[in-house]
Amino acid sequence: MKIAVVGCGAVGSFYGARFARAGHEVHFLLRSDHEAVRRQGVVIRSPEGDFQVRPRCAGRPEQIGPVELVLIGLKTTANDLFPRLLPPLVNAESMVLTLQNCLGNEEALARLFPAEQILGGLCFVCLNRIAPGVIQHLGYGQVVLGELHRRPQPRTHKLAARFRDAGVSCAVADDLTRAHWEKLVWNIPFNGLGVAGVVGFEAFARLTSHPPASAPARLRLASARCVPTDILLADPRWANLVRELMLEVIAGARALGYDVPFAFADQQIERTRTMGDYRASTLLDFERGLPLELESLFLEPLRQASQADVPMPRLSALCTVLKKL
């Protein structure tokens, strides 16, 4: 396939590199990392084996032209760039696959292209970009593919096979939106509390109960370190809040018609204990002073659950604190 990777951070670079190693014609659309990737390629450091590839590099989408697969790894805070970056890459035969977190990304793409061209993918992987063009793969890696507002098609299964041929475990979801809610069960507590933990549990509780208007001025965060998964689960107060948030998200999903079992929360917690000192990308973004994916990762799930009359007091409180941070 001819593939364009848009958003060449940890996720886009990792899966794009896998496709390049499998022999596909892979183009990276790059900004800040352009010279580094052009010079050294992309380096993947992984317990499954290190490797290096040299994808084709472009600074503008017009240099790539239409492709068979557009692979989107942008942060959702950059979705306003869709109208500028994507049209030169897409023709009537193209598949547009977003590997972004959260809710609403496929719908945003469907405002630009026919809905039948849009796919979503959920990445269950521990990754960090540690230098320009250098990705540290810590574990996992599965992708779950689905179609926007319809059941899987023959092309969904064919694309899943392409992922597997590239060395990526890949499954197909019957219901993409349910799969998104299942991932939110993990993403909301570990991304949200990991960032909110910079102020400490007591300060978090105060901001939650009595959020003062001047809170940002009193939060000294210049050298703050967010809280990784192992620390959250080691502290009984944070661990209890992790589980309560997970149960709220599951209740929201069930009210919207997605039959996620409540036992899924404990399964996710036990799975996370095996990750050790893992810092999700949202934590790294916050420490670098980059925007948080607040809208699509936290506020949209809260909005949808509220419309279904599901109370989510802990998620609401978390959103209050994240806005202040």
C-alpha cells in the first residue's frame, strides 16, 4: 500500500514504521522532526527487538499526493488542521484511519470525507517518543479496527490482515463506539488523575470540593512531575478513585446502550499493574507545557453521559481540576 502518516509522534511513528518494515510505501508528513527523520530514519526501541526504517519524508501533503491509507496519529488538539492536511492525501479510493484517542474524531473526519471512507482504530500500547524520530516501545501494541456507524466491511478485515502482516496484533470490533468507551475506562482515570496528581491528593480534594477562582495562580507546577500508573495504584486513595472513575465511565457506556460489564474495571486495573512505571502521553504533554486533550478525552464523554441522565460526579470534578491545571 501507499500510506501517509499524519501525526508522527509515538503512535503514528510506531505503526508507520511497522508498515515500512513490512515493505509498504510509507510517507511521513513531518514538521519539527523532518530533518532528523530524513537524516536518520525512524528508530524503534522495543523489547520485541529494535529496528530502524527510512520512510519517505514530506513537509507538505501535496508532496505525497493521494494514498490508499491515511494513518492519523495527531493529538486531538490538532484536529482543526484536518481541512488543511488531509484533502491532498485523499481520493475516492482512500481509506482514512484515525488512531486517535477519545470520542468524536471519526465524526470530525466525516465532515470532510464520505463516512464510508472513515475507519477508527484503538491502540492498546505503551509508547513514548524520547527524541526526534526515536520511539520507545514498552509493551503491548494491539490495534482494534472498526467502521464509523456501521458493522465491519470486507476492507476492515483486509486492513486488519495488513496490520498483522506488519507484525501488529489486530482485531476487528463489531461496534467501534463501544470499543471507544471500553478504552475510556482506562484512559480517563490514568490520564486524568496522572495529571491531576501533580498537586497531591489533598490539594486535589480541595480543588474538587471548593474550586477557588484563583487556584491556577497558587499552583506551582513549573517542575511538577505527573503521577505514573504504578504510583496511582500503590496509594489506596488514588487507587480507589481510579476504580470509582472506571465504574462511572462504565455506567455511562451502559446507559448509552454499550453493554460493558462492571467487572471490566478490575480487569483493567490488574492489567495496568503489569505496566510498572508507565506515564501515558497526556502526562508527558502536560509536563512539556503542551495542550491537554481535554475536550475529546474528558468533556465529550461527560457530556454524552449527562445527556443519558447518568450522574458522573467524579468525572465532573476531575474535569474541573484539569481545566484549572
